[in-house]
Amino acid sequence: VGQHVSCGIKSTGTLWCWGFGVADGNNGDSSRFTRSSPLQIGVATTWRQVSVGGGLTCATRTDDSGYCWGNNWDGGIGDGTTNDATSPVAVTGSWERISAGGASACGIKTDQTLWCWGNNGSGQLGIGSTTSAHTPTKVGTDTWTYIAAADSNACGIKTDLTLWCWGANWNAQVGNNSYTN
């Protein structure tokens, strides 16, 4: 469930989305109308995981391919452009899971490395700067089991089962006893 759109994967492996698509095309339909009932996204029957953010949707398939679509004003789709996409666009790499935030995304590749891309105004990419990235950028050298991207921050679980958060911290959402990004 995202800010304006919801998506789900049926037991048949098909991907379906519904909600307000006019602003960002998150529902994958080029007409960008509000959908009050689920709309199938493409014809693939191999979708494994889907994540909906504020203006971005990302998903993976059973062959470890990754896709994002929606608002791409700062490279959140990860294809090197800033062109919005109303249908899934491939994200280079072999992905276990991808989590969509507001205008950025983070994903864990099949080798358990963490990669993030898109808007980085609050440091939500975890790359040690606030420079945005229009393609997936590796985050450190650790290995990860879970990632959750939000509007301006992210949290993940490393393979040693420790929890890490970074990015916007104006409401202490990073959990480090401060309000500093």
C-alpha cells in the first residue's frame, strides 16, 4: 500500500494495482485514471514481490529481475533517466527484493548487497552524501536480509540481524536519540 496506490500479486503470479494514478502513473496504466478496482499490470505471471511508495512502485519477478515505474523526477525508477514511466521499467541487476520510497528506492540483490537510487535530499540512499543517484548505487560492503524505504528515510536488517536506519530524522525516525539526518 502506498500513498495513492495499492498493488497486489495474485496466486497466479499476476500483478494488479488500483487507486489514484493521475498524479504519478503508479497504477501502470498509461491513461492515468483513478482505478476503483484492480487493473492487471502487463501479462507476466511471474511477479514475486511488490512495493508501493509515495510516487513510485517497484517489483521483482521470480527470475530475479527488478522493475520500477511512476514518478521519476529525481531518478527513482533507476534507469538513468528522469522520465516518468506508466508501466514497469527494468532495473539493471539480479534482485531479491526492492522497496519503493517517495522518490527513491532501495533493493537487495541476490548476493545480499544493498543498493539505493533516486532522490537523496535527506541522505535516504545511505551513501554518505545527499547527492541523488539515477541508477542503483551500492551502499557499503555489508550484506542484508531486509530493506524498507520510506518517503525520506530507510531501514534495513543486516545478515547479522542488526537493524539500521538512515535519512530524514526530523521526527527522530532514525532512532539514534537525535533529530539530525
